[in-house]
Amino acid sequence: MEEKSKRGLKEWFASSQALLSMLLVQGFVTGMQLLSRVILVKGSFIFSLIAYRHIVAAVCVAPFAFYFERGRTMNFTPKVWFWLFVNALMGMTLAQGLFYYGLRDTSATYAVNFLNLVPICTFLTSIICRMERLGLHTWAGRAKCGGAMLCVGGALCTSLYKGKEFYLGHSHHGQTAAATHETQMLWGTLFLICSCLSYTAWFIVQVKLLKVFPLRYWGTMIACVLATIQGGIIGVCIDSSKAAWRLEWNLQLVTIVYSGALATAATFCLLSWAITVKGPSYPPMFNPLALIFVAFPEAIILGEPLSVGTMLGVLLIILGLYSFLWGKNNETMRMAQQPNVAAAEVSSMTELLAGAQSTATVIPSSSPMNTVVVLELEKSDKN
């Protein structure tokens, strides 16, 4: 009986590895959001955090690049270096820098809402640029459009409607008031919107990068090195004092190591494996969990208030995102089953999807997995 239960436990663990890995990713995301929020409110210099974080990330990703992509041909032409530089600038230096400024001036729960809007912004951008059609004559197209509208409504609700506030833990009015007064909330929202747009541009850039440099691990490692250099140059121009760049044995150092090793390198490997096993549409299903994982610990541990507007916005964004992902997944499956689509083309697009989603894991949240939205647009162009 005992041996049978052990066998059953092993079978359950083997069948649930992808699920557990995605939950672990969300755990990494939650820890990084909360740690970053604490040190940013205490006055940590944002660009030193970005530079040091990506040094750790590059060191942690390097062994995987040398092992899994050893012996593969790498051709570093000026075009490749250009797209690597733009990739690091848009998705790491600017997007993360703007996100950290927004996180500092608002709250972790509020900021994560905007990260879940990245696939919606990408979808709307593709519509404006005529990269994709609405397809309102199909249920998948209606689900995508309805999901996009729900997400936008949720973001507006979170930003414009506050409602009654309540505390789950001990209230720290003195601590939260310094970080959430109206002027900072306004600037924080603008920073988060710009960060969302920067991530949208980044996903489009990755399509170009993966066409000229398809090595995922090497691409991530080099992009992290370039982001370190970019963040260092921008940071020195803003604040060159030793105090801004000094590292001590404190929570800032813990956050840097945690962000680089777990929220970047470990997340990269887990997502890459999950995409290989379950496909590129699987990881985005877990993105909304970050909202729940962040909102309640932030309220309990940090004493941040939860408002009716925030919770209503979270609910709308979760419903909208799942509706959008369902529509997108059904549309992709329908296109793959069309007889006029060559099998080789579908196969190459699947590899491209998996590659870019893995590369995107250096985002400070679960939104790296949202790359699927942009890359699937390329398929509709080729049909």
C-alpha cells in the first residue's frame, strides 16, 4: 500500500512538473516585485540596480549558453550587434528602468496590472500597423477584441477609480503616504504606461533579432551584458556619486542577486522547458496569478491598502487576459490546420515562438511570456 502511494505520488509529480514550474515562476515574480518595491521606496538608485542585476543575470545564463548552444555557429555581423543593442535598450534598460520608476511611485499591485496589459498593447499596435486583422466574423476574433476591451477597462478602473480602501494587515499610514500621494501616482502611472509601450516595441524588435541571431541563451546573455553597459552609462550621467553605486550587505544586494539569479536566469530555464513541453500558449495562462500573489502579500506584509477600484480592475484584467489568450490560441490552431499552410512553415513558426518567449524572460514580471502575441502575428503575414 505504501509502495503504491509512493508510485502514485511520483506519477502525479511527473505529470504536474510544468504546472509546478509555472507556479514557481510566479513565486519568483512575487518575491522580486515586493523586494524591489521595498528598496526603491528606501531610495535605492534605479540604474545601479539595473546594471548590477544584469551582471548577475549574464553570469547565471552563461553556463546554459556554453552548454546547450556549444558548437553552434555564431555570426556577429554589424546587423546582429545592432539588433542586440536595440533589444537590450528597449526591453531591459528603458522598459525596466521606467517600470522601476513607476513601481517606486505607485505600488507593486498597481504596477503588475500594467505588465499584464503588454500583450493587449501589442495586439492594438499590430492592428494599427495592419500586421493583424480583427477577425470579428470568428469567435476567436471576438474573444480577442472583447478581452482587449476588458483589459483596457480594468486599467482605467485601477487608475481612475479608487473607492473604499481597506487593510489586511497592520496599516502603515506613514510609510504608504510617502509613496502613494497624488503627484507620485500621476508620474508613476505615466512611467508605467511608457514601460508598457517600451515592452511592446521590444517584442517587435525580438522578431527581427531572432531572424538574424536565433541562439536564445547567447542572445539573452549578450543582451544582459549590453544592458549593464547601457544602464551604467545612463546612471553615471544621472548620478555619479559613490553612494548611489555602493553595494553593502543589505536588502539591496539580496534583491540584486535574487533578480538576476532567480527572476531572470532560473525563470528563463523554466519557461524554456515549459514551452518545449506544453507549447508557447501555456505560460501566459499563469500571468494573472502574479496579480493575486503580489496584491495580498503586499497588503499583509508591507501594509499597502487595497482599494475597491484596484480589486475591480484586477478582476477585469484577469478576465480580459484569459479571453484574449483563448481567442489567440484558437486562432493559431485554426491557422495551423489550414491545408494551404505548409508543415515546414508551421514548424518554423513554432520554433520562433518558443525562442522569443524564452528570450523575453528577463522582464521583471511574468510578462516575458507575452511575446507569443507578437510572434504569432508574423504567421498571419505569411499566409
